[in-house]
Amino acid sequence: MRLHRLDITAFGPFGGSQTVDFDELSAAGLFLLHGPTGAGKTSVLDGVCYALYGAVPGARQSGQGLTLRSDHATPATRTSVTLELTVAGRRLEITRQPPWERPKKRGSGSTLDKAQSWLREYDGTAGSWKDLSRSHQEIGEEITQLLGMSREQFCQVVLLPQGDFARFLRADAEARGKLLGRLFDTHRFAEVEKRLAERRRTAEAQVREGDAALLADAHRMQQAAGDAMELPELAPGEPGLAEAVLSAAAVARATAREQLTIAHCGLAAAESRQAAAERDLADARELDRLQRRFAQARERAALLEERADGYHQAQARMERARKAEAVAPALELREAAEAEHRRAAAAEARARGLLPETFAEAGAAGLASAARRSAEELGGLDSARRAEQRLVQLVAERADLEHEERSDEDVLQEAETWLAGWEESRAGLQQGVESAQEAATRAEQLAVQREPARKRLAAARQRDEFARDTDDAQRQVIEATERALKARAEWLEVKEQRLNGIAAELAAQLTEGAPCAVCGATEHPAPARKDAGHVDRETEESALAASQRADEQRAEAERRLAFVQRALAAAQGEAGDTSTEELAVQVEELEREYTQARGLASALHTATEQLRQAERERERRLTAQREAAVRTASRGARRDALDRERTALEAELAEARGDAHSVAARAAQLERQAALLTDAADTARVAEDTAQRLKDADARLADAAFRAGFDTPGAAAAALLDDTAHRDLQHRLDAWQAEEAAVRAVLAETDTADAARRPDADVAGAERAAADAAGRVREAASARDAAARRCAELDRLSARAAGGLRRLAPLREEYDRVARLSALAAGTSADNERKMRLESYVLAARLEQVAAAATVRLQRMSSGRYTLVHSDDRSGRGRSGLGLHVVDAWTGRERDTSTLSGGETFFASLALALGLADVVTDEAGGVRLDTLFIDEGFGSLDDQTLDEVLDVLDALRERDRSVGIVSHVADLRRRIHAQLEVVKGRSGSVLRQRGGG
């Protein structure tokens, strides 16, 4: 990093604008910044720091930058700092303006303008500056990334405050740790310590949780075991808890298994006693059953004795029914013959009732003979029926001839009338065909003219519509343009209002103790407040969105106007200049003529078809006229022949009909008479046959009844039983016999008879004894089950506890490992002999690097006498790691840096500052620092030491560095030619630069 120019206005003690040309001062390599006390030497360095980081070093930073403004500046002059520098090969210009409380442009009072920042970069190719950013946060992040240092590191490395390093030399380990921690950003190692401590606490909590679960299982095992288990008096997390719980659980399981064995034995004894009681109960119940069985058999035998007469009567009735069953077929045969005879007699009576009285006494043979005679007479009427049918046909043919004659007369008359007007009709039809042909030709000509006229009319209407749309589109473009301009103006106004009040938004995000995103300060004594009309980011974005929508609507309106204008031009080219009304009249006239011609032309087919139909009708009528004349000539001969045949047939039929009105009626009479006589003859023969069969059945029935032992057939019929009565009677007899056999069998049983002779059985007593034995078995089984459940529960809980211990073992190992690492990193472990924390260990390594780098310059400043060394010895009861000693080569002794004199302390602290600058530069990624400032301390040196110190500083030029010394020592003004003098006055300080290269 190399500084080129610094411009400050109304900053600190400088009431006006001042410029520092660092390029001129740096040409000499070593330059002096001097002036009276309070003139503003440090303010020049503050300007550099403020330009880079938006804040000044240390305690001088307060508020929001309002204290940076010069009290000597006029109210109209705004505080501003501009720094031009080169860093990482890029030439940048940074301008910062702190908040400015200025007089209002209108009215009285003042208003607060927010802080502003600019970052520009010089483009060597274009030879001009280009803007990079105006955001405080972006500029701060860019500068910090390029320099690789925070503000605190920059103030320690570039602006070397000798007072701070003198205190660093005399400070204790804790104070050194805080400073080195800020410079080297070792807080991540402190975070490692915290993370290890958190992991230790987490693992410890998990181990305690696992031990608590183990103790919970132990309590459950104690509840399951009763008094057979004693819990260890240990808390979760204490050593030996797991072993004590597992040991107590093993004792409880052994005791529970012994109790289970005892319960098994008790259950076996109770079950043996229950089996004996069950056998006694079974014997008592069996004796009671046999005694009751014998008593019931005696009672059933007495009841059978009382009902013996009824049984014998039923046996006699069954015997008579078996005899009557032999007569049953003859009875059935006689009943069937009687029924058949009754049906035949009824049929004969009905058939005779339909015959004339002359046949009432005739027998079957006479009736059959009369039926044959009627059939013979019916056969003789066949030829008469054929003659009658022919006569009907003759009458119909004669009527047809007369109808044909009348029809032919009508045909001839109609044909003569129609043919008389043929020529006139033909001329009219031919005229219609010719008119339709002329109309079709005219319609074709009009159709050719019709389509172009319609297209021109449509184009003219589109032309008129597009003309109206063009006017509307032009009006919409104007309105959309006005709305877009208005929306953009509103957005710009809202944006300006938000920029004016952006400080209030940033102030709303400030947190006490957290750095400001703009200036980096951690103190916020006077944050800006939102006024009543404050505009937030959402309002600005809403206004921007409205402006963008308005622009889109304007562009859409312009596109629509262009489209409508193109369409209008195309329509005008097709329609021409003729008005729409004239074109509409022309199209309407063409349409009317075309419709009329087409209507007339449509009749061409009809007229042609009518002419052809008329010619066909003429041919048809001429043919019909000729055919009618031929039929009339042949019809007279046919009429005479039919008349002669009709006379002969009428004479023949008069003889065949007799007294009937027709041959068919006579034939019907004969057919019915023959059928009735035949039916009556048949029924008479059937009746005679059934009477003979009934007589034979009576004889067979009387013979069967006699053989079965019955006096009459009626007695045999009375003895018969139907199926239901026979089944009931047989069931009664079978039940009697079965009951009698069962009673005799029971009374004959030996064990039943022996049981009847013994005393009555005591079943109730045996049941009570069996119930008592069963109760004792249930009690023993419950005890056995309880002991088994106890064993199972203890086994389950023991297995779960063992599984939990197995799962907890890796966690316990993790806890032991993390606890050892946490104690080691925190410096509380016995293995950490020096009680050095991890962060202190890292800082000690950094301090050792700083001491080595500082020793190179300290030896030259002290003429090889002093060497800085790092010490990790403990001081008192504190922790070790950040000790700093000086080795005196003259005495060979190592002593604390607090024993150095004032001048020795100065050049030791200077060497320490330069060494720290080298180490921090390397830590920051090797960013080259070409400009350094050293603040005060040179007045404590003698002439020889001062020369040696200046030689060391002058040697920095070998690395192309420039060093600015800030001091009011007069002797330095003689030794250093390049100077920047700060002159103070009543109107503020001014800068004077001289002696540069």
C-alpha cells in the first residue's frame, strides 16, 4: 500500500481545505510531520484512517462522525476527506463525508445530511477515473479485503503508536493477550476452547442421562424384586455406578430364581391334592347317578304295569289292520270300476241328449248305422259344392267386365281431352326453359363481378375502423407517455426522499456493541431517527415497480399504434379512395341482381324436367287410348260365354240344395248329424263295458273278504288303517316294547343294584372338598406365575441395563476424551504443566515471531546490546505463555522489559512495532506496506541512539518504503529535510510541505 495524496476539508483542527502530497514526501524515504502540541499532527493520520475505514483510531472515534468536523469551519463548508492510494496494483480514490448538520436552505434552523462515501478507480487505458461504489458497506468490505487488515490492525501496523507499544512492553500476560488477539484474530482458537467445553458439557449431560436411565431401570428392578435388592447410594455420573447396579441386579435375579423353584414345588403338591379330591368327587357323583338310575327304573316299571291294558288293545287293533290289508286291493279295484262306470253313463246321457228324439231308444248298433248313412249322403255333395264355387266366380268375372268397360270409357274420354291442348302446353314449357337458360348466363356474369366488389367493401370498412383505431392508439400513446413520465418522476422523488433518510434506516439496524455498517464504530450515541414522512425500501421498490409497469404500458401502446398504422395503409391500398357508402350501394345492387338472376336460373332444371314429363305423359296417353279400344272390341264375346255357363250351374245347384239355402249349409247339416251319431254310438258301447267290469269287481271283493275272515266287505273296509294312523299305532307299540326292555335292562344291572343297597352319596361334600383343593392350586399357580414374572422382569431389565451400558460405553469414552482435550485446551489439565490456554499458545507463537522480527532492528538500535526473547514461564499463580524478556549482552542476563529505561523503552517499543508490522503484514497475505507512520517518543533518545534509530528507519527505504515520523522534537527538523509542518492559528490549523524530492 502506498499513499499518494490526502485532501481534508473542515476536518479536526483544519477549518479550510488542506492537501498532503505523499508522493513528494515519500521521494526522500523519511519525512517529518511536526508542529506545536495541539496543532493537529495526529489529525493528519486520523484523516488517512477515516478515509480508509470511515472511523478514526481509538478513543478519538465517537458519535456518528459529528465530532470530526472542525469548529473553525464556516457553516456552509462540508467536512470531507479524500485519499488517493495504490493497493494491490490498483490506484484508488476514496472520499468520505461524515454527517453534516447544516443550516436549512429555506427558513431557520438546521438539518442533518447523512454521511456519504465514494470509491473510484483510475483506468490507465482510458486515462480517467471510473466510479466503483457509493455504499459505505461495500467500500469498507473492498478496502478491508484489499489491505487484509481491520482498522485496529492498520492503526497498529501503519500508524505505529509508540505509547501503546511502551505499555505493551510493561503489560502483563492478559493485556498482551488482548492486544495480540485483536491483531492476529486468534478468536477462532478461543472458539475451539468454547466448542470443546460445550462438547464436554454435552457429553457429560449425555453420560448423566444414561446413568439416570440406568438408575431408573435399577429402581424398576428393585420394585420387581421386592426386598431382595438394595440400590447403591451413588448419583448419576459418579464412578462405579454401573458396576454396583449390575451386581445388585445379579443378586436379585438369583434370589428370584430360588423363589420360583419353591413356588414350583408348592404348585405340584397342591395339584396332587386336587387330583385326589377330583377322584373322590367323581366317585360320589357316579354313586349318586347309579342310585338315581335304579330309582327311576323302578318308577318306569310301575308305570308300564299301569298301562298294560292299553298296550294289548293296540296289539289287537294292529292285527285286524294287517288282515284287512289283504282285502285292500279288491276294494280299490271295485271303487275304480264304480267310478269308471259312473263317468261312462254320464257321457252316454250327454251324447243322447244332442240327438233327435227318433234316436232316443236306439242301441249302439243302430246309432252306428245311422251315422254311416249321413256320411254317404255328405260325400255326394262334393260336385255340387264345386259348381256353387264356380257360380260365384262367374258372377265376379261378369262384374269385372262391366267395371273394365266403364274404366276404358273414362280413359278414352280423358286422353282425347288432354291431347287436344298438347301443342299449346308444349310451347309454354319450351318458353320457360329458354328464359331459365338466359337467367343462368346472367348469374354467371354477375358472380364474376360480385367477389371483387365485396372485397373492396370489406377493405373500406377495415380502412374506416383502422382510422378510428389509429386515433385511439395515438391518444393512448400520449396518455401512456404522460403516465410513464409521471411515475418515473414519482419514483425519483421517492428515491431521493429515501436517500435523504437512509441514515434512519441504517440507525434502526444498529446494535449496542456491534460495529456500524457505515463507519465501523461500536458506539452509537446519536442514531438518526425516522421522521413522519420517512420512505422505506418497500415504498421505493413499489414506486420503481409502478414506473416500470408504466414504461411497459407505454411501449405496448406504441407497438399497437405501429400495428394499426400498418393495417390502415394496407386497407387503403386495397379499398382505394371510394367511400364506404358508395361501395356498399354498388355491392347491394350487384347482390340484388345476382340473387334475382340466380332465382330465375334455378328454375331451369324444373322447366326442363316439366317438358320431358309432358312428352312422356303424351306417349303414355296415346298408348292407353289404343289399348282401351282393343279391350272394348274383345269384351262382348267374353260376356256371352259367361252368361251361358251361369244358367247351367244355377239349375244344377237348385236340385242339390234341397230345403237348405245353399249347398254348404246342407253339407254342414249332414256333417254335424254324422258326428253326433258316431259319438253317441261310442259312449253307449263304453257304458255297456264299464257295467260288466263293475259286476266282476263286486264278485272278487266278496270272495277276498271271506278269505280274510270278515263277514262282509264293509267290515274289512272298516278294519283298514290309513298311513298316518298305522304309523302312530306302530310307534306306540314300539315305544312300549323299548321302554319295557330298557327297564328290565336297568333292573338287571349288577352295579346299579349294588349302588341301590349302599347309603346315599354325599356329592355336595365332595364338591366342597374339590373346590377347596382347586383354590389352593390357583393360589400356588399365582405364586408360581408371580415368581416367573419377577424372574422375567428382572432378566428383561437387566438385559436392558446391560444394553444401555454397552451403548453408553462409546459415549463415556467420547466424554473422557473430550474432557481431557477440553481441560488441556483450557489450561486446567494436569498434563498442561504451564497452565497455558490454546489461544495463549497460538499467541505465544505469534509473539515469538514478533520478538524475532523486532530483535533484528533492536540490535542495530542498541548497538548489539539488547535482544527480545519470548518467555513461557508462569508469573506467580497466573498462566504462562505471553512473557516478554530482554537479554542484555553486556551482562549476559535476561530481565523483564519493564526494567528498561525511558529511551531504551522507546527504541525497544519501536523495534517491537516494526517487527509486529512485518509479522502482521505476512499474516494479512503479504500485502506490501510502502508507507508507515511513527508517532512520538524520539525526545527520550540521546544523540547517538537517535542517530542509530534514524539509521534503522532510513534503512527501510531499501525496501522502497517511506516512513513518516510524527514528533515535535526540534533536533529532528535539522536531521530530516522532507517535512510536513502543521501550523495552528486562531482560524484553524494549516499544512506546509517542504523539502520533498
